[in-house]
Amino acid sequence: MRSKRPAPLEYFVRQNNGGWRVLLGARVLSDHATYAQAYRAVEAEANRAVERGQPSNIVVGPVGGVCVEFPVMEPEPGPPDRPA
């Protein structure tokens, strides 16, 4: 039987009062002065989630009315299940 994959965690990078904010869903994780700092932070968060086995997705924006959604980051497949 094939198990269902969990839904990806949704990480966001959004402009906020002249800076940049990193969110997990609606929860604020951190604030940064530059986009580069915020992107490094969100990428690190998403990678940690993938290492724990949780698929992750990063969305940047809206910036100028446009959002950029990156492909879902999937965990490495583990060894196949062995029958008991």
C-alpha cells in the first residue's frame, strides 16, 4: 500500500514596512533588512523541514503584484519498506 505524502509546508518571503519578512503559513518566523537575508533564512528553514522528511515550498511576493513560487522541495526517498 502506498502512503500519502504530507502536504508541503508553505514558506513565504514578503515585503514588510521597508524590510522583508519570512513566514511559515501566517506565522512570522523572522524579519530582515534585505531580500537576500530573508531568502537565505527561508531557504534554510525549508531545507531543515525537508531534512525532517517534510516537503516544503517557497513563495516570494507579491512584489509589484507578482508572486514567484518555487518548485516543491521533496525529501530524499528512504529505502523501500520491507515486509514484516
